Amino acid sequence: MRFVRGLSCMGCGQIYEPSPTRYLCDRCGPKTRLDVLFDYEKIKKIYSREKLEQKKEAGLWRYLPLLPVDPDKVETGLKVGGTPVYESSRLGRKLGLEKIIIKDEGLNPTGSLKDRPSALAVVKAREAGAEIISCSSTGNAASSLAGNAAAGGMQAVIFVPRRAPAGKLAQLQIYGALVISVQGSYGDAYALSDQAIEKYGWYNRNAGINPYLVEGKKTATLELMEQLQWEAPDWIVLTVGDGCTIAGAGKALHDLKSLGYIQKIPRLLGVQAAGCAPITRAWRDKTELEPCSENSLADSIAVGAPRNWQKAVRAIEDTEGNMINVEDEEILEMMVLLGRSCGVFGEPAGVGGLAGVRRARESGLIGKKDTVAVIITGNGLKDIENAKEAAGGAYSLKPEIDEVENILIREGLR
Ligand SMILES: *Cc1c(COP(=O)(O)O)cnc(C)c1O
Ligand SMILES: [Zn+2]
């Protein structure tokens, strides 16, 4: 916390002491959010791109001076971050781009970008002296919290909506979380978790209100920029549910610009599912958020009442970015395209960004020569049902070589 100046309210500007359990502004309450403020001048004195490059260990703790934690409370738990980036000309050709980079966040320890805020939350809980840490989630926040809590010797209590995919639920059980499956929507699960957290004094890992968690999410973009040798792409593309992930990307770019590590700010492209796109609407119409129903198979971004929409909208505006909606069918197509062109298997919300890129190329928003970095936010193994739907089944045949021959001919492989 050496470099944190305080927490400031997005609504009224009030500054608060950065205690681990300061989640909201006393005056504005849940209507608005707090931001973590850093002292960049102080950070510049001890931290530089060169010093960073000398560090051997990959992962989110590389960026410790830019994280709102007490360094003494950081214990190495799971190896979070350090995920690969790939440049793929095959994928680029399919999308009409000269240069596309993907970052596979599905290779985090529990299979999604959510490991970053969850690892940070475990440290904050330790700072707060809490033994139980809780959240409500459509899946990945929960499974990553369960895994990171287990690695840190803490108990997780998770509230999940009924529709969470089986892979994510299985992770929770294996990591030993107490799982409370709420008969209702994500909104209902969220409200119940809020009540329980308040009543029992648990640490709150709901990224929609806990201001520290966006700082964990930002490390995906810090790392991406370091991997690109600080050469900013024209666009960074992410899917948007609650809004914290893209808010984290915006914060990372703000940090790097303030420190002078990058000159140009990439534009953020936020992608929502057409069946649940309240943040796109609020951004486009410049209105307050209007909650909507949750009609998308991309469960991780089907958030009808997002909690961090203001920070998401601000990140888009600050970077002169854009928002795009995509249909579920396009998302399934991208699961297949990414798998077949890059060997990377993403869950629906994980690959949604690619569908947004295709639309943005068609509309001319993204030009052929623009460099585009797409963050694949979660692993496809979490959601096998949708993968099977996207990719189709296998041939079943008698154990005879002639049958093999027929299939090879049908598939054009002979
Ligand atoms: C959580 C999540 C997102 C969206 O992040 P928000 O902070 O909710 O906007 C996107 N993809 C995956 C795989 C996720 O788990
Ligand atoms: Zn306020």
C-alpha cells in the first residue's frame, strides 16, 4: 500500500483511507464506485520498465508497486498470470486483419482471467483479518476464488445462480468451497451474498463493488503491454459483463501512460452479447443503466444488472473506444474459428471479443492495418455443452478401413 494515496468516490470526489474493507462512499452508497489512487511520482522513483524487465518471475506480482496490497501480506499462492500471447496470421486472414494478437487468459490456474482479482482478494482478506471470503458469481469469479482461497488456506463461500455451467460448479466442489446455489438469477444470488457478507463479516470478493479487484484485473493488460514490448496496439478487445474487466484494462492504460511507459493509448473495444447488453446501451445513449434480462449462452457476460457499468463506460470514453453487441451464433462460430486457426479453446464469453472484431472490421470501425489484441478471458473446458454445440459430433463407424476411407473422401482429406 506504499503507493496508494487513497480511494476516491467517482460520484462526489470524497477521498477515503484505503482500508481493506472500504468498499463504498458513505455519502453516495451503492449508486457509485470508489477508485484506487496511486502516487505515480513516488512509483517512478523505485520502478521502471528496465527494473521490471530484470525480474525473472512471471505473473501478477511482478506489478506489485502498482497493486493496492501490503507486500508483507503477499504469499505466493497459485501461479496467476504469465499467460501467453500469440500472433496468428491465419486468424488475421479470416478476420481481415494484417496483425492480430491473442492473449490466452484461459491458461490461468483455474482457467480464467478472474484468477487475477481472486489472488488479490485473498491478500486483502488476509489484511482485513478475515478467515472467510465470499462472492456471488456466474462461475469464473467463484471458481477462481475457490481455488485461490484453497491455495491461501482460506474458506470460500460462494453464491451461484442456477444456470452456472457444470464445469465451473465442479471446480467449486473440488476446491472445497461452500456452494450456495440460489434459485433465481445472478441478480438474486448477488443480493443474497451481499446480505450474508454484511451479516457475517466475511471478506467481499464481489468485483462489482470492491474497488481493489479492478486493480487485479488490470494486470492482464499490464502484462499484455509488457509482452508487446510496450508497443501499444490500436485496439484491445474484451468482453463485458459486470464491467470490471474492461475497467481494469482502462486503469492499466492510465497507469502506464502516467508512468510514461507507453505514449499511445490503445482504444478499448467492449463486446457484449446482444441478448444482454445493458452497458452498450448506457454507453451509446449516455443514460443511466437500465437492467435487462439475461439471454445469452455466454454465461460469464450475461449480467442483466451490472455492478461496474460506470467504470466500464468511463474506460471506453477515456480511450475513445467503442462497444459492440454480438449474437450467440457468432460467438459459437468464433469458438470454432479460434480453436481451428490457433489451437486455443475459449469459453463463449472468452471468445466473444473475436466476434466483435469481425463486426468492427465489417463496419469499418477497425481498419485492415490496425493492430488488434484480443484477450481470451476464459477456458473452453469449463463449458463443454456449448463447445459440442459449436463444433458438432464425431463420426461413429464399424471397425473397418473402408468406412474410414468413405469418411476421408467425404471430408476432402483424400
Ligand atoms: C467475468 C468474465 C468476463 C467479463 O468480466 P466483467 O468484469 O464481468 O465485465 C468475460 N469473460 C469471462 C470468461 C469472464 O469470466
Ligand atoms: Zn461519494
